[in-house]
Amino acid sequence: MVAKELIFAILAKDIRKMHFSVRVINDCKALGIKKVFEIIEKMKENNSRFLHIFGLKSIAEIKEKLSERGIGENDLNELVIDEEFKRQLSNYEVIYNERKFALVN
């Protein structure tokens, strides 16, 4: 299992910072997805609209990019994106941004 901080750091990222292909970025825009965790949330829902828009190539690319960053298939399967997770993720973003701001100043 990957450390929770690493998972939060990756899932809190803006999709544009993950170096996805134009295809994946456009797919995300079509569904209003801005953060990586939102992609995972939609994947887990097995939403037919998501599957129709993204397709197998885009889903494979997303999984590959996450795997490159240390989040494997097992980590994704164990991940539960509920309100508590979103609250923790939001708290992580605040702490991360405060640390980043402190380092700059």
C-alpha cells in the first residue's frame, strides 16, 4: 500500500499537471473533471457516460500515469472516495498549499 500522503498528493493534482494526452484532457473537460481524484471517482462509479467518453485507450493511459507515480491497480481498488475522503483531501490541499507558500516566502 502506498503512503496516504502520496496518494493525496497525486489525487489532489489538477489533471493538466499529470501530463495526460490531449485526448484524456479533452475527455476530462467533456465531463467537467478538474482533479485526478474525480477521474478515479467516475471510473469507480462505472458510469456509462464516462466509459463512452473516455474509452479503453484513455482509461489505460490514466492507469499507466498513476502507476508511474506509484499508485497501482490494487491501490485504486482499495480506494474509497466518499465524503470523508474528500474532506481529508481538501484538508491535505490546504496544508500542502500553506507549506508551499511558506517555502516561497
